[in-house]
Amino acid sequence: MTAPCLILTALATSGLRPNTDQPLELGLLAVDRRTFEMVDLLTIVMHADPSSFLVSLDPFVADMHAGNGLLEDLVEALPAKYASFDDAARAAASAGCDFIEANGATGECRSPLICFGVDFTHRWLKTRFSGLPGQFFGELDMTTVLRVQGRQRPKGTGRAEDTLMQLHETLKGLRP
């Protein structure tokens, strides 16, 4: 049997509070456990009506997501594919579980939750992406790993795919 993949995770959100802010994009990257080579990538933009939060969006978050194209992607998708961000998150969670299963990181060889900021990501997964947290076993916070090594986390752009590429580079940099 081939070794299952490690699954790296990234989220883009409209703020820091999963109970009141909106998930905007979910990303999952499967990498080979031995070589850390990329195997598969899934990014899902939450195509729900953004007008519900655009007017109250924090200016910092608005600037970041306007600069990286995420807000444009959300607005261009109108009419929205989903009635709400919760509906979009449920569909994304289902697609995420399928992605993890397809890449073999399930059963007794589940992948740890690997991301920048495990507390943040885990809180969002638990609140908005039901089903996904149970796919992971343990956790690896790459921000903490970098801090221990005396390195800084790369400055992100707020898009899930960009964050996944940064995570991937960080993970590859840990190889002896």
C-alpha cells in the first residue's frame, strides 16, 4: 500500500470570529508523506451572496481581500451558487472530506491538521466546516515550528492557494 498523503489546510475568512464572520475560501493540498511532493490541490471559493458582510467588513480585511482578488471572485459569482455561507461551507466540508479520502489520509493513517495557526483553523473548521475536523489526527502548527526555528511566518496574501504554497515550502524546508 502506498503511504497516504499529508493534507495541508488553509482558510480565507472575512474576519477572525467564526460565529459572526464568513468563511470565504477553503484550500486543501495533498503532499506525499515521504517526498513532500504535491499530489493534489483543492480550493473552494464560498459562492454565497457577499452583500451580507461587505458593508461591515473590517477595512484591513477588505483591503487584503480586494488586493488578492477574492472579493472580486465572490462578487463575480453572483447570482450566488449557495443561499448562505453556511450552505457553502457544508458543501465545501463534504468536498474536503472526499478530497482527504481520495488522497488516502484516512482510517488509521489520518493526516494531522497542518496549517499556519492551528487554533484559528481548528475553531473555523469546527464551527463552519462540520465533518472536516474529524478527518485529522493531531495537529502541526507551522507557525509554532517556524517560531521554534527562529524564523518568521511568511506574510500571506489571504488566498487559500497562496497560503498552501507557503505551507508546502515550509514543510519541504523541514526535511533533513
